[in-house]
Amino acid sequence: MHILKEIERNFKSYSQKELIRRILKLVPRASNSNLAIMLILARKLTVDLETKRKIGNLIEIFRSGHPSIELGKKLLTRPNKECVDKLVENFFINNLLMGSGKRQEIRLREGVGPPFFLVLSPTMRCNLNCRGCSTREYSIENDLPLETIDRIISEAKDLGIYFITTQGGEMFLRKDMYDVYEKHDDVYFQVYSNGILIDRKTAKKLADLGNVEVNLSVEGFKKETDSRRGKGVWKKIMEAMDNLREEGCIFGFSATMTRQNADALTSDEFIDLMADKGCYLGWYFQYIPIGMKPDLEMMPTPRQRNRLRQQVTRWRDSKEIFIGDFWNDGPHVEGCMAGRLFLHINNKGDVEPCTFVHFAVDNIHNKTLREAINSPFFKAIRRMQQAQDAPQAYSDNLLTPCMIIDQPWVLRELVNSYGARATDEGDDLLRGAIAEGLNSYSQEIHNIYDPIWKEKKKSARLTSENKKVVFMD
């Protein structure tokens, strides 16, 4: 407790960065109540109201003794020192603390705030040929030039963005990306990979860099993974996880749920295995009928999607691993994130609102990042997200946030109104059998999720009315 008193006593003399460093250094050996006090101090350091709200949620988590506390302690003790230092410095301090302030200043000055993070696809080349790959119809002949990647990241930092995801294709086919990670050592990079090329030497290089977190793509267990990705791939993924864990890297898994692997991916056995292998986090995605031979029969059913939502909710209260559910987490990110919290720049430089929305108006080769964010196309997306009671706007049900599968008319309206072109040479989502199938899916998911959302809103209103504790600055 004397350390906390020291922090409070010297609060004004610490820089924001130094105070956050000190707080995070104490996390592994602090009690839950002391952690809550530290977060109250941290909450004072940001001007961004959304960040304040999220820290307030964390304070409640620490006071409740949630299992995620132990995960946080592991994150700050188990990886090697360079990985921990970069997580603290780049992600927590640069992007969450300092970056949020800069993004808020831009929002107040210009009326449009930069997104929380960017997704870059420097290459679409890949050493696998997975069934139903969402990116396979992109041209593999174009790699995003290194100088363009460098410019995008520099412009992102000027906008207060220090968290960047890179994906492909297979990212580790581009060896020059190591130079990017090293040059921009104040940025925290999240990389999606099939894991084939992550041997012990590669894992050591990532551990030395410290600012690269890798998510390995799996389809479930050996049967499901090898069935979609190729014979022997599961074994190589498991070896890659071992290499990353033994070198002290921070890493996780990425799973795309299909109708065929839904049972495996929603099982306790799968999550327990990923945690045992050393994953600190895992991301769930839904198969979307885009890319190579779009197939409605691969889409998980609405009931399977709801089963994942139920399982993830339960796991978050019982497992020491962070789980993100890209579709079902709409309530946690206030709906669709496309063009608002992130955007995607593909290997040809096309600026897309989302990694799954393969349509664009602008190209980064002839626009700055700031210009693309402020383009009429992106402004319209954000306007439709906010004006939920307007014609052709999003539903107010945050469990159904997606403009592709939940509100397919939104994507069609945007593409038609702003002349967005298909960036992967296909527009199956807009017409024909795929469009009809998405309409049917949307109706089914609303039949399940609308009553659930109505009940959630009622419960949240009652909780808010009866709440006794208010967190003050």
C-alpha cells in the first residue's frame, strides 16, 4: 500500500508515461483492490471520454475478481522482457494513452476522429490454398511497395494511431517487413499468419523485436484444420506455437467459424488446448461468402453463431485467455467498426472500410491516409452507423452490426450511391444467389438476436437505475 501512496503523493511530478509504466510494473504483485486504485489514477491521465469509460469498466472487473486479472498478470510476467516492454510502451502508452489524446484533439478540431487501428495487407501471396479463402481473389501480382507501407505508418502515427494489423496472404513471405517492424519500433503490430514459416529462428527474431504479436490461423483440431488448410498444416501450427512460447513471444490464435467446424471451435476442449499451448488471446471470425468460390453452405448458421456468443460469454468469466468475437462483440464496440474504428488497405493500395468489405472508392497511392478517412464514402459509412433510425441505416441492435451479413442493404446502398468498385474483381454480394442468401440469413439472425437484444437493453436499463457505485475522476 505504501507504493500506492507514493504514486499518489508524487502524481503531479510524474509524466503520464512514467506513471503508467510504474502502474503496469506493479500489476503482477498488486492486490485486486490496489489495481483498481491504480486504474483510477490512470483514468485521470486521458482526455478521451471513450478511454475513460473503458478504464471504468476495467475498474469494475478488478474489483469483482474477474479471471482476466490473472491473464493480465501473465501478460506482464511470462513473455520475455522486450515483448512486455513493447506491449506496455507501444500499445498501452502510445496507442491507448497518448494516441487517444491526439485522436481526440483531431476529432474536436476537424469533426472526424482517426480510427483506433489500421489493417494493412502488404501481400496477397500465400503458401497455402485454403478452401473458401476470403482473400484469394485479390491479385497476387501486386505487393504494396515498402516505401508506401512506410508512408502509411508514418501518416498513421501523425494521426495518433500506434496499433497496426498486418495480414495477407501470408505475411512471413515478405522478409522486408522485419525492416518495417524494426524502423517503427514505437508501433505495436498484430500479424495474422498461417504459421508454416515460423520456425525457432523466426520466433527468436520476433522475440527480439518485441513489438510484433502473432495470431495463428486454426480451424479447430487436426481434422478440421487439415481438411481446410492441407495435410500436415495442424502439426506445423502446433510447432509454431511451441516456438513462439519457448522464445517468450506474445501470440494468439485466429479461428474462422464455418458450418462444418462450429462444434469444434465452440468446445471447451478447443479453448483449453489453445490456452495450454500458450495463447494469450484468440480471435473468432465468421466465414463470409467472398473471395475464392463464395459458398453459402460454408456460412455458420445463425444458431451456431449464437452458440459461439454464449460460449464466449461463459469463457470470459472462466478462462484465462482473452477472446474476441468479431461479429458478436458489436455491443462492446458500439456496432460496426468499419471506417470508424479501423479500415483496411489492400496490397494494391485500395482503401476499404473493412477487411471483408472488398469495395473501395479511394486508393492510397493518390490519397493521404487523412484524406481517405475523410472521404465522402467513409463519412457516409459513419453517418449510416450513427443515424440508426434513418431509412437504409443500420439496425439499433448492436448484436447485428455487419453491413454484409446482418444489414446487407447497407452495403448495397453505399456501393451504389458512391460508385465503389469491387477490389477483388467480384461483386457477388450485391446480386444473384449470394445476395438472396444473405437476405435470408439476415432475417434469420434478426429472428434470434432481436429478442435477445431487447432483453439486454431492458436489463441494462434496470442495472443502470439501481447502480450504487459511481467512479469519479
